[in-house]
Amino acid sequence: MTIIAIDGPAAAGKGTLARRLAAELGFDYLDTGLIYRAVGMKLVRAGQDPSDTALAEATARALSPTDLQAGDLRDDTAATAASKVASIPGVRAALLDFQRVFARHPPTGKGAVLDGRDIGTVVCPDAEVKLFVTASAEIRARRRFKELQDKGLDTGFETVLADLKERDERDRTRSVAPLIPAEGAVVLDTSDLDADQAFARALTLVRAAR
């Protein structure tokens, strides 16, 4: 059973890449960015306060993979709820366990692909395959800018670039699990690659490492 850990900064394409790899290999995929949103929204839907420590911890411990399929996890309400539950140490501990259990015991039992910021360094440091997917800040900002335009959101490229650089700096310099390539990770720079090229390169790396 193989665990594939994919880390990298925002808008590097790691989510799309992780989903395609999972589909190609018949592995289970975990979008770790959704787990805090899932916990927060379970509380919101029940009319409960996501800041309630005891309730949030109990909800995190009871989280299941099916909870990540809810259709309301991408909106602003979910983002706000996620920020509240993420500040609770017991929630973070429970969701770290959730990720590790998913990786070691994926639903299909074939393998798991997880993407995030600290999969190879903290969640699954013993993963058989580790990729660090990155791209230049300008390229990633162009990708994010296009996504926002396609959604009809009015923003400027320079604003998107500045926000992305600020987020990069926070991720790199945080005291807990800073965003760095894991030991043994292969760095995949997608700056000059389209989605198909990045997928082909990643698939080659994964097959060579297994």
C-alpha cells in the first residue's frame, strides 16, 4: 500500500495533480484543506458554535471521509467556521490523527494521495512518495487571478500577487510545520508546464519511486 504526499504553496496546482494521480492509480484522495471546513460546517448546520471547544473537538474526532463530500465547504461561511475550529489544539490533534488513519487505511485499501502544506513533513513523513509542487509567485498569481475572473470576482492582478506572496511568507516562517520540501521529496516546478505536462512528469516520478 503506497502513500503519496504532495505539498506545495497555494496555486501551484497540487490539488489538481493529486486528484489526477489518485484517479490514474486507483488510489483514494484526501483534500486536507477541506477537513477543518468540514468540522466547522457540521457545527454550523447543527446550529452550534464552531468556537465551542468541547463540541468542536468531539466533531473533529467523529469526522468521516463522507463529510468531505458536502456541497457547502467552499463558501465564505465554511472558511470562517474553519478558522474558528482550527485555533483549537484538540481539533488539530484529532484531524492530524484523521489524516494519518486515512493515509494508512484508505477506504479502497489500494493507496492514498494526500495534498496540503505539511503532508510529507508532519502528517506522513514515512510516505513512500513525496512531491513538492511549486511554481514562481507570478505564475501562481496569474493562475489564481484567472480562477477569480472566471468566477466573476472583481480583483486586480497586483492584489492577488501581493496576497499570495504574503501567504507564502507566513507559510514559510510559521513556527509549527513551516512550508518546506520534506526530506526525500522530489521538487516539481510547474512554472513552465501546463496541467497535462505536470501530470505526466509527476506520474513518471511516482512510478519511478514506487
